Amino acid sequence: MSEPVIISVVPNTPVVSRDMLSRLDVNGPRYTSYPTADRFVEAYGPAHYRQALQQRAEGGGVIGGAATPLSVYVHIPFCESVCYYCACNKVITKHHERATEYLEALRTEIQLVSSQLGAPQPLSQLHFGGGTPTFLTDEELGGLMTTLRTAFRFVEGGEYAIEIDPRTIDAARLKRLAAMGFNRLSFGVQDFDPEVQQAVHRVQPFEQVAALMQAARDEGFLSINMDLIYGLPKQTPESFQRTLQQVSSLKPDRIALYAYAHLPQRFKPQRRIHAADLPRAEDKIGMLSTAIEAFGQAGYDYIGMDHFALHHDSLAVAKRQGRLHRNFQGYSTHPDSDLIALGVSAIGKVGAHYCQNAKTLEEYYDALRAGELPIVRGLTLSRDDLVRRAVIMAVMCQGRVDYESIELAYLIDFKQYFEAELRLLEPLVESGLVQMESDGVRVTPLGWYFVRAVAMVFDRYIQADKTLERFSRII
């Protein structure tokens, strides 16, 4: 009989056994999209993306009589120092003058995109990510925001966010960011334990982050997110519990809690992390369980997989109202939003199209110098892709798939269309991760630990080739 390793935070649910861990702690996608980005093809290029933008422009961004929300993501790749855990597309440099050429390229890309969209379209969501967006000076950030305001119409009440490295900012700079129009912040923290911070080459004292959090509140930012990672080197259940207590004391509006994905064969900085220093799978799931319990007691709703939000936060409200969506930045309040992605390696979605920009600065610059959109790969979704995307997003966002809603939206017989997949769910039902009901499929509270495994059942590409090595571990 397998030794149980944790007890679910919800009473009367099965324990997670070592046997269950060995069966379900496999590699799998995070499903920030479906199909996943590894399915993009190089046959998709700038002409396809122009067509997607033109179709949006011709329809006025309207589908089914309602305007499709528009989001913009801007990737700033530069960082002054490397964090060993990082898997983002980044450029490590202390030469801030390198930003000049990049910003000129971004302005060219914005102009090319906006020329296809026509009149400035309403923008309800903006996210600056990286890299380190605050690598840019205030003048550079302000100029970029001015360019974006020329190309898009920022709507009142929109969400305009920027990722913050606490080591690169102070209270005075937060004030200037607010004056530029940013109203949401995301602090990259990962862990407060000094030994863990040393192991991942990211040292930032708790007191520094606490002071910045208070300054941001004093400045009136509408929402503050904090990023954490579990499964880092030198992390233990005890040290992580201390971090959870410190985070709860700061009361960020949202918390993103990601599982560390150790893929040193793909990401060179991770080769500086010793595998022997990483916590065991049972310790990782224990950390996740402890986090769910600790944040629940601190007043947070568990949004799903890797997100928490205070009960009154718009993300928690969207979850309760069934309006939650998942995109390349994680969970979002903007369902069915088109996402314009700007900058090197950025991934976007417009209608039934996914697209990705060039991954290197040289290739990105070359395309824009030639007056061409820097798209190097992407995908036009098939009808089957759209059906499965709806099912997988329902699993990931609501933990439930209602047969009738899928049948009405896509004119299928759910049980017939997914006959093979429903059979594949049977072992997960037996393990207490999924409940089969007369009108749908529901992920149990225990099943949230392995929700990616549930979603994978409906992934036609994975079921066809079973190739999972390119993905991170589920736990």
C-alpha cells in the first residue's frame, strides 16, 4: 500500500499517495493556449497575421454583435542580471543604451500593426512583461506609452499593468509609473528565504518589498500581484511556509504561484541549479497544498492551478461568474480577448489565429527594417482546435465542462465527439480527481492539484504522439 504524502485541504477527499504521484507527475503543458505554442508552424507568416488583423478591422472587432475585447502585451527582454530559474526570453546586459534600438523597432511594429487595424481600437488591457520592463528609463517608458496611446484608444477603467523587479525601483519611481497611466503592478518575488534567494541569484529582502508594496498602495494602484515559485532549489516545506506567512502579511490583491519547471537542456541559466538541491515531488505538492490552505485562511479565493485573488478582486469575481479566461499571461478577466503581442518572441492571438514574433533581436530587427511584421511562426485553428480549446479552457478555468454549452456553441454531440476521451478519464475518476455527471465533467478539489493531467486528456496532439519531454513536470 502506498504511503500517503499529504492530505487534501478539503475534508473527505482522498489523500495523495506516492503511487498517484508516480502516475500523474508527468510532463505536460500549462495550457496558456490550445493548441500549445510547440504546435505552431513556420509556414505561418506575416501574410497570415495581416489577414487576421484585417479581418478584425473589417469586423470592427465584433463577433456575434458584441465587441471582442482587445489586449496588448509588450515584451521588454532586457535584464541587468540573470535569475537562474528563469525560462523567459531575455537579454542580460548592463548597457542601457541597447534599449534605444529596441524601442525604435517597437515603434515600427506598433505602426505596422495599427495600420492594419485602421482607426485606433479600444484597448481594455495592457501588460508590460519581460525580462525586466523597469530596465527602461522613465522617459523611455513614457515615450512608449505615448506611442501606444496614439495607436490604441485606452478605455476608462481598463487594466494597465507592468511587471516590477523590486530591485530596480523605489517609491518615487512608482509615482512616475502611476502618472504614465499604469494602474496595476506585478512584483516578482519568487521566495523570501535568503538561502533560496542566493541559490537562484535573486536577493531582495522582505523589508524592501514590504516598503514598495506600501508605497504602491499609497500611490493608489488598483491591484498589486505578487509572483511566487514553489519547487526552487534549497526550498523546504518549512522555509516555504515562512514565505507564505510573509506574503499573507503583505496582502497583495493577487498571487501567482508557479511550479518551478526545471528544463536545463532548454534554458541555459538553469544549468547553474543543482538538481540535488530541488525538493522532491511529494514536497512540492505539499507546498502547493500548504499554500492553498494558508492563502484560503488569509482571505484568498483559489482561482485555479497557479492563481489566488482576494474575494473582492475582479479575478475572483470573474471566477464566480464563469467569466474566467486563460491566456499567455495566465488567468484573466477578459474572456475571448484578442491579444496583440509586441516585441521579440511575443505570442499573440487574433480571432482563430496564434502568432509568434522572432525570438532573437537580430531577426526581429531585420524584419522591421524591411518594413515587415516580425512573425516567424503561428497557427490558424481548425474547427476541432476551437472545440477542444473551449473544453480545455473550461477545465482549466472553471474546473467543469458542461456538455450542453459545448454542444450549442459547436453543434456537436459531446459524448459522441469525445467518446474516446471520456473513456480515458475513467482512471482519473477512480483516483478521485474527476467526477462524471449526467450533464458534464467536474474536476474535484483533489483534482485541482493535477488539473493539467485532466486537460491533457482532451488534447488531440498529445494523445496522438505522446511526446511530453518538451514540457515541464505537472507537479
